[in-house]
Amino acid sequence: MIHKTAIVEPGAKIAEDVEIGAYSVIDKHVSIGSGTRIGNHSVITGKTVIGKNNRIFHHVSLGEQPQDKKYDGEETTLEIGDDNVIREFCSFNTGTIQDKVKTVVGDRNWIMAYVHIAHDCVVRDDTILANCAQLAGHVEVGDFAMLGGFSGIHQFCRIGAHALTGVGSVVLSDVPPYVTCSGDAAKPHGINAEGMKRRGYLPDQIKIIRDAYKVLYRSSLTLNDAKVEISRMAKESPDLIVLSEFLSSTSGRSIIR
């Protein structure tokens, strides 16, 4: 299951059925779970933990040091969950002691070619990151979010659950859950209704979310007053809880407007 040209350093914890392709390098602090397949010419280094049943394609770099001038060799980590697809030429860095100490990728994510996930990012579950999406440091991506190709996410920004960025979006502020956006800088353009339909949301649920979007973006309310109104709506509509909680917290970047 391990190609004869691959290098696996002593100390690496590799499940018996893991496949490792030609000329790949696995460093000593790496742990890889059962059922994971790694393509050719990939490098997995640092203190990296990879779960089960991941498909990692060729020429991927996982667990390399963060691209942060403050980094001074501290022991930080990269954690990848289960059932992810990671395509060619992706690069995921470890965290920094100035923030989370770790970079985290959850489960069942579909991560296309040339995606970069920088230090201290958190990518949750069931996301799609299209080709060349770029996450700067400290970015958080919520469940079922979709990033269009060549999207660039500014450091410390949050992408809410079920949100969608268009191709080439430059995201400089938080994108609330369910919201679609595009442009440079990215602006809101409605809700991700098609994505919600695919995930089983009913028409009444989508209408409630659209109503909340109108409160946030198309009413005469201030942002603070809109937050209060959406919080009130969430008490009657559980689908709005994720939006209300997102708006009540802060990353310091405000939200796209």
C-alpha cells in the first residue's frame, strides 16, 4: 500500500490500509487514519493528524510551517477530519501560538485544486472550496459554505454556514450565514436558495430566511436594530438561530454591506 519510492519517517503513525503514492514524503510526527489514500509527490509534515477515508491527490503540501513572520518554530498543528477530498497542489499550514495553535479542517469537505488554507483557519464540515480559493490566516468557514473559484478571503473573516461566494470574490468582511456575495470588494446579492433546496430546505423555511435577509439588507433599520429584529424572529424560526448567533458574535471585521 506504500509505494517503494515513498519516504515514511520512523515515528509516523500510519494505519495498515493507508495508500501512499510514489515519491511522497511523510514526516515522523504525522498520523494518518484508516482508509486514507495519498497520491504521488505529496509532502505531509509537521504535527499533522489526518483522519479516516480521506482522498488526497498528487503534489499536495500539508502541515508546513505557517507563512507568518511571528512564527518562531513553536510546536503547532494541523488537524484534518474524515472523508475529505483534497485535490492537486493544495497547501494547508499549521497554526500559530498567537491564535488557535492549530489549523482545522473538518469532515466531508470537497477541496479543489490549488486551494490554500493558512494558519489558524477553521473549515468546518461539508464545504466546497473551488479551484484556487485562498484563505488568509485566522479565517473561519461554516458548515455547507461554498467558495467560488479564485475567491480570496481576508484574514480574520468568517464565512457563515450555507453562504456562497461568487467566482473571483474578494471578501474583506464577514459573510453571514445563507448569504451569497460576489465582487471586489464582495457585496451581498441575496440568499443561497438553490443550495438550501439541495439540502432539503422547504419553501417555507427558505421564505423565512429570505425575510431575515430583507431585514438585514433591505430595510431602513440600522445594523444593531436589524440584529435585534432577527434575534426576535429566531425565537419562532429555528433556522434563523445560526444567523442570529453569527450576527451577535464578532470577528472585528463587521459584515459585508
